Amino acid sequence: MSTPQLLMIEDDARLAQMVGEYLTQSGFGFHHALDGGSGLDMLQQRSPDLVILDLMLPDTDGLEVCRRIRALPNNALAKVAVLMLTAKGDPMDRIIGLEIGADDYLPKPFEPRELLARIRAVLRRRSETGSDATPAAVMRFGSLEIDRNARSVTVAGAAAELTSYQFDLLVTMAERAGRVLTRDQIMEAVRGRELEAFDRSIDVHMGRIRAAIEVDAKNPKRILTVRGVGYVFAKQQD
């Protein structure tokens, strides 16, 4: 089994060195870039499994770097997992980060053990559905098709673009079609363990999923909000 490769784009060299030593000891390959431009270059050279991306960089901000990653012509690189490091008191940046394609976020200052747990959770979500083909690997709901093994979603034959985390959220909901789930239940099912999370992160991701799979995201028919409780994935769909 190959060693998972990580790329950290962070202008604090001392922090990056500390994180790199810890993650290397935990079994990961680790590379570091001091700014967004060199980080994007290294991304294409190294093809990492996950990018740890600081929001504040000397040449550009992490949000712009995340946008550029998602816009890369190389589809495999464009879908690389992104874990964003954000300022603890700046919730709007976290919302924007999730909206433009980050898979997860972690506010600074952080404990290395929590960073490790989040990295493992993101990578585990990517690998859990990749190898075992079963009759239920493809779920169909009207024109919506979810392929667990290919980790792809199509609507009327057209590809729906989702991040790795959003794909797992959609699968979690679809597997429990017709059942009302709270936000905590959804996050627990996806993460596999409880971690501190920003209250609106699920809402942000649900909005992005709706934009990708609904005919009219403002009047959703597939993922419905149950006020005061959470969400339900509709069993019957057009």
C-alpha cells in the first residue's frame, strides 16, 4: 500500500516544520510550499492525496488557491482533497471555503492530533467505497444516479460536480432515503467520529449539493429541509 502524500501550503515555516515532522512520524509523505504560486506548481509535480491550505498567504489568499485547484484541467488534481486552515474568529471565510470546494476546515491554533484525525477522516472517506463492487454500488432516483465505486454523480446523464466530502454527504442521505436526519447524525455518519465542527458547515454543503443535483436549487425536490430538525432525502423523485 502506497504512503499517502500531503502538501502543506503555509507561509509559517516553523509551523510547517512542526506539522511535517508530526505527520511524517504518523506515516504520511509530506511536502511544503511557502506561498500559493509555488504550492500550485508543487501540486502538479507531486500529485498529493490531500492539500493542507492556509487561508492567509503572502502572494494570494487560500480561497483563490482553492478556486484554482478546482479549476485545473487535470481532473484528478482538480478533485484532490483540500483541508483549509482558517482564523478561529472568522466564520465567513470558512463558509466561503466550503462553498468553493474545500473538503474540510480547521481553525488556528490547532492541535496536531486533531489535524491528523481530520486528514485521516477525509482520506478514509475517499477509500471506503473504492474497491468492493456490489449490486447496490449504483443508486438511482429518477434521473439522479449515484455510483459509489466510481464516486460519480450524474443527473439525466450529465455529470454533477461535487467535492469528496459532498459526495459522501449525498451518499449518506441517499442510503437513508425517507429518513429525517439531524445535522449531528449526518456529520457523525460521514466523519465516523465526533469532531468539533462549524454549525453551518452542513448547511453550506447541502446548498452546494442542491445546486449540483436539483433542477431548481431554491425549490429542492430531492434534499428537503425539515425545519428545526435537519434534512431528508426524498424517496420518490422525478
